[in-house]
Amino acid sequence: MVNSNKSTRETKARVARMEANQAFQREQVQRRKRDNVIAFIAIGVALVLAIVLALTVFTPKTDDVVADPAASANSSAPAATATATPTAAATEAAPVETNSPTVPKADTAKGKTFTGTLTLNGKPLGVELDGTKAPQAAAVFKSLADSGFMEGKSCHRLTNSPNFGVLQCGSLKGDGAGDPSYQWGPVENTPADGVYPAGTIAVARASTTYSNGTQFFISYEDTNLPQTDGGYTIVGKVTSGLDVVTAIAEDGIDGGGSDGAPNTKVTIDSFKLN
């Protein structure tokens, strides 16, 4: 009888251990299933975030803009139009490293210096374009000046942030949008330190180095611009009359912000180069 009871107890113990082991195995299977589900969800979320980030970062800009360095410090996206960075709008073409058919050849300005007058609201600024350091840009703006393209165009953008003071002009329709039928590159003559001194005339562009167009900006004070995406071509300088731009800046920006349309409506009366 004693042996029988002992055998029964051992049998019950084995059954209990087996049942506990089976329960443990079932729990492990369920845990693995839960872990797999969580992993699949995490992977899905990561893929969605990656797609969103790719679309956000690589979607081309539509305006020729100059990026605002202050904005760039707080955001992954560049700031400035016409690119101050002056930037071009959603009309920007695909990033192909080729010039539009009507863009003049760099050789037409290579090694030359063009001087002349840019007249804003009836007030002249003496200007000089450097075909040695920026032959493609000088060729483009000499051609635009000679054709009368700039006459009647507006200066649609003004900035007045610390170390970021520019007046941007030359948009086809006066709204900051680039002209997809007139784009060119490359970027030339950019400052290694990112400083565009007061009086600098530089070319606005969108997000690629072949998205230069007809827009330019004048720095009315020393301006620091990010160079991480190629910078902006310095095509020339204001040799006299920079106070005309300074006075426009002093009149402020529409709405009281630090980047927008100037309170003083600015029209290009003429742009003449010799």
C-alpha cells in the first residue's frame, strides 16, 4: 500500500511537471507571437517615417530662394528666397545638370568686366559684374540686361534678420517663383566662409546648383548664408548707391516680420551694362 501511494504521488508529480512545462511552452509561443507583432508594427512605422522624411527632404522647392541661416539652425529645411537664401518656387524643374536652350554661353562673358547702372524706383545704383570669377552668371545677367528683361520687374522680397539682410529681385511674375523654361548652372564664385559682404550681388536659386534663373539678391549688410548645398553665385557688386537699398530696408517689411515683401514697393526701372 505504501509503494502504491508513493507511485501515485510520483505519477502526479510527473504529470504536474509536464503540465507546467507545457504551460510554459504555450506562454513562450504566445510571447514570441506578441513580440513578432510588435516588431512588424515597429518596422511598418519606421518605413512610413522614412518615406515621409524622404518626401520632405528631397521634394524640390518651387521658388528661387535664399536660405535664412537662422531658420536653418532650427529646421532641417533651408530658409531664404531666389534664392537668402534667395529661393525659387514650385515651378522648379527636375534637377538635371544642363542649361535651358536660351541661356547664353559662359564664353560670352569669360574674362570680361561689365559695369553699369541698376535703377530702382528712379534711384540709380552703380553695379559691376565679374566675368572672370563668374562667367556663366555674368553672361546670363548681361543678356537679361541687354534684352530689357529686368525693366518693370519687382523686388519682391526683403529680409532684416541679424546677419541676413538682402533685397531679392527679378522674378518673372514678381511672386518669387522661378521660371522652369530658364534655368542654368553651375554655382560659381561662392565664399568659403559663407559671408556675402554688404554690396554683394548674388544669384538666387532653388534646391539644386542648376536651378539658377533670373532672380538675384543684393546684400545691404554683411550676410551669412549656408554653403552646405553649394551656396550662391556672387556675380558682382554694388559700386555706388547702396544707401538706396538700405533706405528700402529701413522702411520695413509688410506685416512687420523679418522676411517678406518690403513695405516700399520696389520696381526695377532699368538695368544697363556696358
